[in-house]
Amino acid sequence: MSPQRPIYLDCNATTPVDTQVLAAMLPFFTDYFGNPSSLNHAYGWEAEAGVKRAREIVAAAINADPVEIVFTSGATEANNLAIKGVAEAYMAGGKHIITVQTEHSAVLDPCRYLESLGFSVTYLPVGADGLISLSQLAQAFRPDTILVSVMAANNEIGVLQPISEIGQMCRDRQVIFHTDAAQALGKVPLDVQAMKIDLLSMTAHKLYGPKGIGALYVRRRNPRVQVAPQLHGGGQERGLRSGTLYTPQIVGLGEAVKLAVEERADMAEKLGGLRDRLWHHLSGLSGIYLNGHPTQRLPNNLNVSIEGINGADLLSQLRSEVALSSGSACSSANPAPSHVIKALGRSDQLARATLRFGLGRSTSAAEIDQVGKAVSEGVRSLRS
Ligand SMILES: *Cc1c(COP(=O)(O)O)cnc(C)c1O
């Protein structure tokens, strides 16, 4: 690795694998390499023991039962399985889905795909603070609504939607409720019973676990949720997700979730303080706007739009000092304005001049002070 790399503040995009997570994974590549479905010999049992332990940890983290956890390749696959799987299983009872304009593309694109198959989808707007309106949600339900999908925490602006209230509204109407919790898990408390969540997507690489592994929680009782499999084959994961289980990655997901849950409260306090410190540095600039609700947001996320600058110019100016992204996933020379920032009612110009700061475990106050100074100076020099 090069000695002088920029400060990493892109933890809403991905995080490094924790060394403790890696240590837990390694024996499952070499020693415990058996197929966890091979239950006729010790090699299979060893691998299965690792998978079982991870399944228990992941289930406990969200107050679920281990049999309700389906391992997937990440949150994209979990969202696809939840949305397309429910659509297919329940289409005889209705073909209407409700979601939100600010969802991740891994929710929006499956919904658009279903529209092409004849489903109808309501994309709820958000207010200027990024929150949906519960009365607008109430009005959106139709007799043929089968699914509501609302993310727990937004990946660009960190906004936390009122998941408990949405869960109750869905339960009252006997509509299935899915939440994409890729950003929320390990950052804010999640309880599928108390919040009346029927399906929940997660991914390891946003919480110091490996890339390429995640899970979908599928409620088995009160009500028993049906999901049509999207991958057919050996019948692993109770038939919901065929394919030989990726044992080392599953063990890594379990270990990462365990650590994230253990340190959640302390980390939220630390990162929330550093995030506020960063905003304190930046809010001295004129024409800077905080995107998303000021308090109902992830502790590790700050997202701002800055008037009168070109976002791509600012990012390239800062590149050697800090690793950041703009609001949108695309960070080409002329990025398309983010659909999330646009949904807040910001102009195209402001949506293009957006910076997303994703703080992580190792972020220090000294780094925040350095970044605050670098961004302020960068803005001033681009404006002059
Ligand atoms: C990262 C992310 C995803 C995609 O997760 P992968 O595991 O990379 O497929 C989906 N939804 C949200 C909210 C995310 O932050």
C-alpha cells in the first residue's frame, strides 16, 4: 500500500474487513472446507457448525429466529429476492407495490422490472428532510397492495425512516413489509418483532465484513411470508436460495454482525460527535446546505450541497487528501444529479454539488479537523 493515501470517509460505500472478522474466516477456506450440506461426515459438520453459529448471530441481532435467515450474495440479491419473490408469490391477490423515490437502485430497479411485467408501483415522495409522510403512505394503500418496501436508513443522506410506524400500518392492513437495512444494521437498533418487519435485507461489507455476502430475513410466523425463489438448484436455504453455501463469507458476516452489535451504542456516540464536529467546520461556509433530517439520521453520515461550485471540480481538488463520494453513485466528470438529492427538492445545480461523508470506526477527530479545513479551503478557492 502506498504510504500516503487520502483519509477514507466513504464508509457508506464500503468498509474494510475487520482483522478479527478475517481471522474467524480464514480456517473455513483451508481446514474447515467441507460443504456445509454434506451431513454424512465430519468435514460437512465442521462447516455446518460455522454456518449455524453465523445464522444464530445474525438472527439474534434483529430478534429473529435462525431458520428465518436466508444467506445471499449481499443486499442487492436480498432485495431482489424479497421484492420479486413476494410479487411472484402473491400476484394472485394483487399487483400493487409501494416504495419510495429515494430507495437504493437495488429496490427501485426490481420495482421497475415488475412494472414491465404488469405490476403497478407507487413511488412515494419525501419531504425536504428526506422523510416520507405517513399520511401519504396511508393514502397510497389499495385493495390490491401486496408489498411495501421502505429502507431503514438511506445510503446517501443517512435519513432514518419511521420503520415501526410503517410496520404497524402494514400489519393493520395485512400487507407485507420489506426494509432494506444495509446501512442501518449495526448503526441503529433493529427488531423485526417490535418493528413488525416481515422481510429485511442486509450486507456484510457495510459493517466491516467481506463483500459478496448478505442475508434476507423472511418472517415465518404471524404471518408466514411466502417468497418465490429466484435461483433454482440444490434447494439450499429451505429452497429459497440454491447454491453451495459460501462458508467463509457467511462466517465473516456473522463475526462482523457480532462486533457491530457489541459496539453499536459506543460507536454511535463517537461517530455522531465527529459528524457534528465536521458539520460545525463546514457550516461556517456560506451557501452550504445539510441534506436530510438534522437528527433522524445515521450517526456516521453527513451529506451537504454547496452553492456556486462544481461538485466534480471540488471532488478532484480534494482527491489527494480525502476519499469521498458525491451524493450519487456515479462520480464521472459530469455526474448525473442524484435522484435522492433531487427528491429533496434541490436544484440540479445543488444536486450536482453534493458531498457525502461516511465516517467509520477508525475516523479520528484530527482527521475530521483536517477534512473540514480542506473542504472549506477548496470551496473558497473554487469560488474565488
Ligand atoms: C450497499 C447497499 C446496497 C447493495 O448492497 P450489496 O451488498 O453491495 O449488493 C443496497 N441497499 C443499500 C441501502 C445499500 O447501502
